[in-house]
Amino acid sequence: MEYFKKEVEVAGKKFIIESGKLAKQASGSCTVTIGETTVLVNAVASKDPKEGIDFMPLTVDYRERTYAAGRIPGGFFKREAKPRDSEILVSRLIDRSIRPLFPEFWRNDTQISSIVLSHDGENDAEVASIIGTSVALMISNLPFYTPIGAVRIGRINGEFIINPTLAEQDASDLDLVVSGTEEALTMVEAGALELSEEEMLTALNLARETIKGICAFQKELPKKEKIQVAEPQYNAAMKADIEAEAIAKAEQGVTIAEKGERDAFWSDFKKDITKRMLEKYPEELKSRIDAILENIFYVKARELVLNKRVRTDGRGLEDIRSISIETALLPRLHGSALFTRGQTQALATVTLGTPGDMQIMDELAGEYKERFMLHYNFPGFATGEAKGERSTSRREIGHGALAKRALRGILPSEEDFGYTIRIVSEILESNGSSSMASVCGGSLALFNAGVPVKASCAGVAMGLMKESDNYVVLTDIMGMEDHLGDMDFKVAGTRKGITALQMDIKISGLTTEILAQALDQAKRGRFFILDKMDAAISVPSNTLSDYAPKMATVMIPPKKIGELIGPGGKNIKKIQEENEVKVDIEESGKVSISGMDSEKVNKARDIIEAFTAEVEVGKIYHGKVVRIIEIGAFVEILPGKDGMVHISQLADSHVKKVEDVVKVGDEVTVKVLKIDEKGRVNLSIKAAK
């Protein structure tokens, strides 16, 4: 592998790309450094293609080594094991960026490995990994000919920022990651706080212009001789025999509206003709017959839309399938909603928890607590498949993250609503865009749970079919349109603006005009769905479920935390046990009290407020006599705080003996006369009258 080192400036930041020094046995390898963040990216492929498959076997693994940030992994195990969700999401970004650019018939096992070797806590390793993947592939012998670039766009105070630092990302109302070639975008992933379509399009165009410069330098890099990919050669006689029957059958099949009937019709025909072709041409492979049949169905389905402007299920290009909504269908849950759109059905549930239920996230940049969780489950029965549930798939993690980004922007602040929130979307049926159904169902369930969200949030999946200058943008695509189309473009948001965006494209030449049309069309579709949702439930419930924990919050001086906890946790344990509550204390002094009985929660809150309150001179307190000495009585005026009433302050008249006026256990009203330099409190019963 020939050594080289390149420096590329992107929006004032220097990217250093180096190859030929590390991992020299990989087909292609490089490091990308920005600031003191360095990633190593390697590309390899098997020598021979896999037989009998009709897809590209690509695996991408992005991994963050905690040593890169000078940390040892948290938890019991001190070695990185399975990838975190955040690592899987970056792996998906890389996969979606490069997959469309490999030759159609590339069938060799292909592996991309991106490892974060150094992280400065400031610069983005994700964008560097996508750029590094392109460089590693371009200099390798793998059949990857078109370089890609990647960029992250943020926005602070209305100003767009190219490749913001991690601190700037936290302050940004937009997190947009875009990859693409010099000519077209190939992948878009975004979360936003209700940006308009025009603002989002401006950000996308800025990303597109930035990407062009990142692609340009890669054309000059040294390259190995590329592996040639041969297209499959079909028996001409067999192909003609298949087409003689299959073209008419495909034309008939693509007009069957119901998914199950359409699939059964085409499956039965495929089995019949495959059997007959194998008998007639015994030397042929079944996979080649399958490929011919699938291509015929692909062509006819696209012709129906492109030439006749007719969709398989009879809808217009912008029509959304029938929608039904039911809320509060599961009585024991804190919030629930069933959202059905066509043959896609999502059961969304909301569970409200205490601050102690937050998920501890051990990430490369450090540990933090996650208040909002959204988990997406896609079982086999949702598509009629006999498939057991195992570990969470990368697809489930990706779809859940998209729905989470969409809904995060409408949640109330932690100060206004201190609950931990978990949404689970169970996909019970699927025929297109279950992630967007999860957004709709999740929003409805939040309303049902009584979470004071800012607005309803809905999502819609857009599609594209394009041949030369003839193209059609489709609203609310179903599974077949996604599979046979050229774009999967998901847009979620409120009536005010976009909260999440995701795009994958299979072709080059996606113009700004097509992108603008898709965004505008998606807005109309989103508003249509929002009308349906608002008709079902237009405002959040004004009460929480009886089964949700009740909460109260108190702010105490941080210096009082130890006093509240007490020696060995004595004080806090007593408060929790006597009132049947749970108390969570943060370093900032925020104390959260939760329990199932609101009266006990409020009582515990009052105790904590009193426990941490400061004694004030001149203030009157109601207390209890706890100890008597010869010269006076000690009265507890706040939990753990007492003062002394001198014998001269017990009554207006002369008192010979303290016990003549008060006894231990008596409740008395006192006034604070003085707090001396040692913190001793002088009280008076006489002055409190």
C-alpha cells in the first residue's frame, strides 16, 4: 500500500488523511484526523462472490475504544463488548452512504471497520469515519469508483455551522449529517427543533456544496487495480420463455391492491414457472430464474407509476392510506395509543418513571443520564414471518433512534416535567414506514399519558421513482414502493416545522428541485395525518394515570445534601420508609420525591424542605421540647435543628424552675432572638406571644 498524507481544509478546519502506515494488509486503509480526534478505517472483501444471493453482503462496524478518550469502560466489565446503540447508529450512517455506489451485481463479502483511536472531546469522529471509509475504498481494489464526502451541519441563533464541535452541537437546534457525491446526496440524517422546510433545504444545500470539495481531492489519490464485476449471463432461450409468460403476469400482479393477495399471486406463479424452467433447462440455477422474474416485476411495477401515474393499491400520488386511531386502550398503562395506517400498525406505550429510572449512558465523551427513551420492536409476525425474537437488530435500533429524534423536540423540559419517559413502539403489522407510524403512535400516547408536550408530531415516508427526466414523488410509500423505488425519504414534525429527517437514495442525480418537491409534498402529507391525530386527541390529558408515580421536587443548597442524607443515610432512609416514597438527590441540590400516594409525597416534601431550611432571626416557629437543663429548655424548631429558651424567656413572670413551665415532649411556639457566631440559636417563648 503506497504511503501518502493529505491535508484538506473544510470550513476552516483541517482534516489530515494518511495511508500506508497502519493496517497495510487491508485492501484499503487510512486514518482521518481532525484536531486530536483520529479514526482508523479499513476496507476488505472476500476473494470470491457468494452464490445464490441477490443482495450485496456489506457489513460495517464503527467502534469507539474508550482508551481513545483516556477512560476505562464503566460498569463491571472493563473491556468493550457488544457495540453501543450510538456505535450501531454510526455504522448505519456509513452503510447507507456507500451501499448505493457499489456495482449492482457485487456479491463479495465486504467489511468496513472504523475504529476511533483518539478522541479530543471536541471534534466529531462520525463525519471523519464516513470520509475515511470513502478514502479506504477509493484506494483499495474493491469496485468503488465514486468518492463521497460527509458533513455535519448545526445551527445556533439562526446561523448555520459546518462541522460544529460537540459543545456547539449541544447548543444547536439542528443536527444534520449528510453524505454524498459531487453530483448527489446519498444519505441524510437529521434531528431538529421544528425547522421549516425552507430552512432545512438551505442546510441541505450548504452541506451539498461543502461535500463537493471533500470529494474532489479523492480523485487524485493512488489506487490499486479494481476488481471487475461481471454481470450474470442468462440463457437467452430460457429468458425468452420466462418473459413470454411473466410479463403479462407481472402486469396483472402489480395491480393487485392487497399485499397478501399480491404476494401470493406472484409467489405461486414463480413456483410454477421455476419448476417448469428447471425441468426444461436442468443446467440452470434457480437463482438466475429468480433474478429474471424479479427484474420483470420491478420494471412493470415502475412502469405503472412512471407511465400511467397509477399506484399498485389505486391511490393517487399524494394520497395517504386509511388511518385509524385508538387511545387509552390498555387501562393499566400510563399512556397508550394504537395507530394504524393501511397495513402498518404500531402500538405505542408510555411509561413514566422517576429520575432514578434514567438510563446511565457510558459513552466515549463521558457518562451521562438519559431521561427519554424510545424502544422500537419489530417481530416476525408483523409481516407474517415465522421468526423468533433474539437480540435487538440494527434496524430496530435505527428506526427507534429516528422516532426518538422526532419526538424529543416536542417534550417539555425536565424543569417543567421531571419524569423519566419511556416509549415503546410494538410494530404489530407492517407494510411501509413503521418508524413513522411509531412517531404518530408515540405522540398520541404522550398526549394520552398527560405529558405536557409542545404539539402533536407526525411522520410520513416519501418515495421516488425516476427514469431519466421522468420522475414521480410518492407520499406514504408502502413496502413494495420502498423496495422498488429510488428513494426512501422520511420526514417528521409538527405544524410548526421539521423535527426529524432521514433519506436514503439508490440513484445519482437527485436535484434540489426534486428535494424541494419532496419536502413540500411531505408537509402536506404530515398536516393531513396531524388533522386525523388531533381529531382523536387534541390536547394532552390534564391528569396523569392513577398508576403513574406522583412526584414533587425541592431545591436545596448543595451544602445541605450531606445533612439531609445523614450519617449512613439515616435521615433519608427514615423519610422514605415512613412516607413510602423514593427520594433521588442530584449534586445540584435538586431533590425528587416520588410515590404512589400524592399526600405522602407532599408530606415527604414538607419534611425535606423543613430539614434543609435555614433558621431565620425574628421568625416564629412551632417546635417540641427535646431536652431540659437547669438554665433552660432546648426546642427542636426544624428537623435536626434546635435552640435554647433561657429560663428568663419561658414566661412573662419570674420562673424558679424550668419544669414549672415546660416538660420534655411539650409543643411550644417560639421566636428566634439571635444566632451567635458559633451557630447557636437563642429562642424565646415570651417574645412569641
